[in-house]
Amino acid sequence: MNRFLIISNRLPLNINIKDDEIEFTPSVGGLATGMMSVSQSFDSLWIGWSGIDQNQLTAKERKKINLELKNEACADVNLTPEEVELYYEGFSNKTIWPLFHYFSQYVEFKEEQWEAYKRVNQKFADVIAENMEGVDKIWIHDYHLLLLPQLIKERFPKVTIGFFLHIPFPSYELFRTLPWRKEIINGMLGADLLGFHTFDYERHFMSSVRRLLGYDINMNEINLPNRIVRVDNFPMGIDYEKFQNAALEAQKRSVRDKSEVRKELERYYLLYPDTKFIISIDRLDYTKGLINRLEAFEYFMEKYPEYRDKVVLVLLAVPSRIGVEQYQQMKSEVDEIVGRINGEFSSINRTPIWYFYRSMPFENLVDLYNYCDIALVTPVRDGMNLVAKEYIASKTDGRGVLILSEMAGASKEMSEALIINPNDIAQIAESIKTALEMPLDEQIERNTFLQKRLKRYNINKWALEFLNGMEKVKQSEQKFMGKKLTTAIQNKIIKELRNADSAVFFLDYDGTLTGFEDNPKHARPDDELYELLDGLADNPKNRIVLISGRDKDTFEEWFGKKPYTLIVEHGVWYREKGEPWEMIEQLDASWKDSIRSALEFYVDRTPGSFIEEKNYSLVWHYRKSDPELGPNRAIELKDELTSLVSNLNLEILEGNKVIEIKNRGINKGRAAQKLLNSAPADKIIAVGDDWTDEFLFAALPETAYTIKVGMSKTMATYKVENFWQVREMLKRIVTE
Ligand code: GDG
């Protein structure tokens, strides 16, 4: 049976060694909590760092730990203290984490940390390689392992790789500041499926891919030279039932069995029944907006003195990344503000902030969620934020108000919450007041919607959708593999050609026989190509037809003296070897003036773009313009031209970074057909790369060998990855 691997920086459990006793506890954090339920439902192995350095253990301890890890379906990637410092605390948490959360003032660019990051990603790849037996899918998580997809793809090209980023992907303007931006993007593109929490993160990623690497993007697919990467958003859910049931259980417990936290909350309620509780739970992290939250609470207390003795903020800050300086600084800052507020607003019996700097067991967490009247979730940036979702899931009677930052991914799906801008202290304070005064009916109404959604799109659904996504990618890859022009098929073609009396080769030029240049004039044929085509033409049985969208003057210059048939401007002109050019059909070009002025307007507004003038068509090229502006202007231009072209009996052809306007009904297919009618051939081979070649593929008889260069959808029977492979094939035909 097929197994699948889950890979993340940390394993979902913590190991503590105290007085010779080894203790295993579940990890805290969104990823661990979420993926735990998933790993238990599949035959999987979880690979990650256990949190301790195995080199410091005795042989006995090592054995015990690894056995326990094995029982839990986990395998350890051992990290040395130096690696923890440079890769984990360093590059992961001092470069990627602040950069991706828009805290550019905290970002460090240190070569030493980057080197360690590369080394540790490689280390993960090595442990994965040891555990590949029976594995067909690998799901990699998060920002610590951005290089890993590529490392695995290179070693195991057949395995399907999914990658999910749990934090935001920043806008290109920020991402571009990273000295190793290309390496990071290429690392991620090793995956077959890339997942983000929201569409915005996906959009930012696509923009970086386009700008840094110039790959073509089709909706949510990136066309790499040899494969397609799918990108999608999968907003992560929670184990809804787990929270809901735990909350129901907690309410049913007898006084003796209740948690200390709950007892304390209830005791307080008996003493002061008019008290309202606000809950705040996060890892102590500068992205979570704790300072803003406290300042807003202080502002609220100042502005609304009538609430002073009636509200308690339960602040649970879970220690996190204590080795990183900013986290230590922030701890002191939080301590100070809490002290200030409590100092100012406490009375003899009442303290407005109950502050806990520690983690709590799950049951206590649920008690807090369930009991508190308001949840205050105000991150300044947050990939998703599961606390907001867990709070709503722990409500058993529909009471409770969620105040949620618009900067958290969760806000995209939780519009019934009170949505705030975390930098607007006054707005947060007003929301606290609104929440305190919100009628019960309204609370229930809002929470019913929220709960319904959370229940439906829960953690299992999230994981299944991602896994299905991986399965789909795999199927489409197999489809491609089915069409791949294998050596066996090439052998068959060569054999058939040998036995045939005549053969015709329809060969497109740009992208098929040669690569693209910013300026099309620079894409001249090289000596190797001439040699190859001459070699083909030397065989008297072969007829070489170069069939292109190029203008006739350029082809005349490049191939005028060659023994090939030339068809240019997508089938307007035709030239038999040694003969003058002829028009395949009589056409009119008087429309060009009116279209040219429309195109000139676009050239003015799109730096780097230009017009190419052919005899019977006009082409707007935007390969050299800004990679995002160009395609957007192309959409605008097509839109603008639509009504104009139908009146003039023209059509718009969209090629590779070009928009071409020409007379309707003229295409490569029609030209090829005419040629075949007057001179049929035993064997037909047609090769092309863009959709203008699809007319050619469609027009040829079924017995023809039609070959598409590239990965996108096609009518052709076979596919090759790039023009180098076309040349390889032609070389074999010539020599064999
Ligand atoms: C990252 C992204 C994204 C917290 N304190 C305790 C405790 N927790 C649990 C919560 C929750 C999890 O930790 C925190 O998850 P978040 O999503 O809020 O935040 P991050 O840890 O920053 O997670 C985030 C997430 O990944 C998932 O993709 O949502 O945006 O930053 O599950 O319940 N659990 C226990 N005791 C605690 O004291 N037991």
C-alpha cells in the first residue's frame, strides 16, 4: 500500500528528559494541532526535528526515544545546537518569519544563516531519502523548508510533492528585498501543488514567480519548462468536534472534577456576577499584536470608566522562540504594559488583567474559550489564526463575541466577527464596547453562521482537499506522460519514415526550433539549426516546410537561399524553393491604419512593448514589458479590439507574449491543407509550440504525427518539453 510522508520542522511532540525520565507531550502550535488529526487517519510517517540533540544522549536514551518516535509514526531529523541557532532561530525566524509578516525592520540577511538553512534543508532531504520505500506522496509544511520541494524533486522526480505555507506570502515589493529570492522561489517550485491559506498570498506568490523567473501563468498553473505546478488556496480549518465536545464535557463536570481555571472563573462570577471576561491567547510573538491589544484595552478603560470594575482581560501568552532577541524584548514590553494597566486600574479586590506567561493543557484552553464572553484576536499579520476559530467552536450556547483583525487570514472567512484594523487602537476599544453591549440574539445569529462554516470546512476537509489536489496533479502529470514523445515512439517514427516514399515536415520556428529573445529579430537561426534542417532536406524524400507567423522579409533573409518551402504570416504568403513569393489567398490590408492607431496607444502606455508590422497583419509584442503590466494590458487591448475586428472581418491571435491582428480565416491549418492537396505525402510530421499551431494540428489527417512543444493543453498527439528536444529528435531522424 502507498504511504505518505508529512514533513515539518518540528515533530508534533515534545521530548523532555528530567531525572532520567523521558516525557513525551504534544506540541503547541497551529500546524502541529491541525496535522495531528490528519496523520492519524492515514498510513503516514511524520519526519521532523524532535527538539533535542541526539548527540547529547546516552545510547540507552537514544534507543528509547527512537523507539517511542517509531511507535508514534515519527522519524527524527537531528539538529545540532549550531544548526538550531543558525537555521531555526537564524534564517527561519530572523529572516523569513519577519519578512513574510511585513516586519522588515527585524529582518537579518546573513550569509552564514542562509548557508545553514540550505544545509538543514538538505539534511531533511537525506532523512526523507532513507524513508522513501512505498512512498508516492510527500506533504511538506511551512517556511523552514522552502528549499526542500526542489531537493526532493531532483532526487525523486516521480513522487508527488505538496507544499503548504502556513504563514502569509508577502507582496513582491517586500519579497524582492531578499538576496536569495530566486533560490527560495525555485525551491518552492519543486512542488507539484503549492497551497496557501488565502487567495491574496497565492496572488503575491504568483506575482513573484512572474517577475523573478518570467514563467507563464495560466489561471492557477505555472508552466515550467518541463512540468506544471498548480497553486491554490486552502484555508485551514480546525477539528471542530474536538473543541465543541470538549466544551460540552467541561460544562458537565462535577465541581470536584472541574479544572482550576474554570473553578476560579466561576468563583469570581459568584462574587461579581456583572463581570465580563475577555480572552486573549497567542504565542508571545510580535506578529500577534499583543502590544496594540493591551494599548486598546488601556484606552478602553480610560474612555469608559463605567466598565472599569466590570471587565477582566485573561491574557495567556505562550512562551515562544525565546532564543530570538525580539521575543525577549517583547516579553519585557508586555510585562511592563500589563504592570502599568494593572497598577492604574486595579482596585483592592479586582485586577483588570490576569496575565499568564506559560502554556496550558488543552482542557484549560477549552474552559477559557467556552467561558469567556469576548475573544480579542488582533494580530498585525497572521497567516490564518486558529485561535479565532477554536473560540467559536468552543461555544456551546451561541453566546460570545469574536473581535478579529482584518490582517489575519481567518478574517476572510469570518466576516460575522467584529472585524478591526489592529493599528486602530480607538476602533478596537470601540469594538470591545460594542461586544460588551451586543444583544444575545445578535451574538447567537452571528455565531450560528460562523459555526456552520467551521463545522463544514473542518481540518479533515482541509487536508482531504489538499490531498485530492495532489492526486489531481498526479493524474494530469500521468496524462502528460501518456502523451510524452518517448524513445520508443521516436523509433517507430524513424522506422516509418525509412519505409515511406515521401514525407513532409511542418515546422514552426519560434519556440519550436529555437528559443525566444526579447527582440524577435535577435532569434536568428544558429549554425546547428541550419545544419540540422539541411540534413533533413538532403534526403530527396523529405519536404521541409517552415510554417510561421513571421513576416516574409525576415524569412527571406534567413532561409531565402535554402531548399525549404516557406509559409509565413500564419499562411498568407507561400514560397516554394527557388520560386518567388506568392499569396495563398488574395487579401486586403487597408484596415491596418485604424488598428495601428489603437496599438500605438498601448505602446505609449506600456513601456517595453512595440508594434511589428507585417504585410497583412499587425503584431503588438510585450515580452520586454513589465511581467505583470504586459499581460494586463494585453487583456485590455483584446477587449478594446473585439468589436473593431469583427466589423473589419479580422481576428485576434494570441501567441507567446504577442497579440496579432490579421484577416479572418487565414491560419496555418488552412495553408498546410492547401499545400497537401497539391502535393500529398506518405508521412506527415508537424511540430509547433503555441496555439496558432493548434490550427495546423487540427487540420492534418489522423495519421500525421503532431507534436506539441511545452506542457499546455493541445490537439497534438505527442508532447516534448522544449525546443532542444525537438532538435534532438530531428537529429536522430537525420542520422538514423
Ligand atoms: C501558524 C501561523 C496559522 C496556543 N496556546 C496554547 C495552545 N495553543 C494552540 C492553539 C492553536 C495554536 O496553538 C495556535 O495557532 P495559531 O493559528 O493561532 O498560530 P501559530 O502558532 O502562529 O500558527 C498561523 C497556523 O500556523 C496554522 O496554519 O493559523 O497564522 O502563524 O491551535 O489552540 N494549545 C495548548 N495550550 C496552550 O497554552 N494546548
